[in-house]
Amino acid sequence: MQITADVLVGLVAALHVYILVLEMFLWEKRPGRKLSGFDAAMARATVPLAANQGLYNGFLAAGLVCGLLAEEPTGHRFQLFFLVCVLVAGLYGGFTANRRILLAQALPGALALAAVLLAR
């Protein structure tokens, strides 16, 4: 079960690196605009906001990677903390911004969190 938990945590970290890239570097390009649903003018106007969101996603990814690399019990604690952060962010975004966030962020975070708890 530990391998499954580690793989899921790694996938959630990779997802957040991908979101970082979309929000920080591709926001005005096709992939970023597809993600947001914004036209070119709105994407241009919201670049600073998207970059800030991307930075926070990078922090989530970094915390999860630290959790995978750190020795126990620190690694486990990092994973729990950052997966709860991912879950809360996904729930908040899903209920306030776009329901797709529930599936794209909250669900993977919840599955990884459950796996980490069960692996213990």
C-alpha cells in the first residue's frame, strides 16, 4: 500500500507542477485560455492573478515532493499536511470558481490522502 500511496502523492505533485506551468507561463496561450475559458483580453487582464495562483500550486507540489523525500515521521507529516491543503483548495475552488476543480484537484488529493492514511 505504501507504493500506491507514494505514486498517488507523486501524481498529485506532478498535477500541481502542471497547473503551475499553465497558470504562470501559458495563461495567455491556448492551453491556459482553455483552462480558464477566458478570451484573449480577459486572459491578458488576469495574468498577475493567474501567476499568483500558479505560484501557490508550486508550493503545494514542493511540499508533496519534500514529503516523499523526507525521512519518517517528517515525510508522512508533510504528505498529510500538503494533501489536506490540496483538498481544501480543491473544495474551495470547486464550490466558488468552477465545479471541474472538484474532479481535477480535490478528488486526486482526497484519493492520495486516503492512500497515505491507509498505508500507515
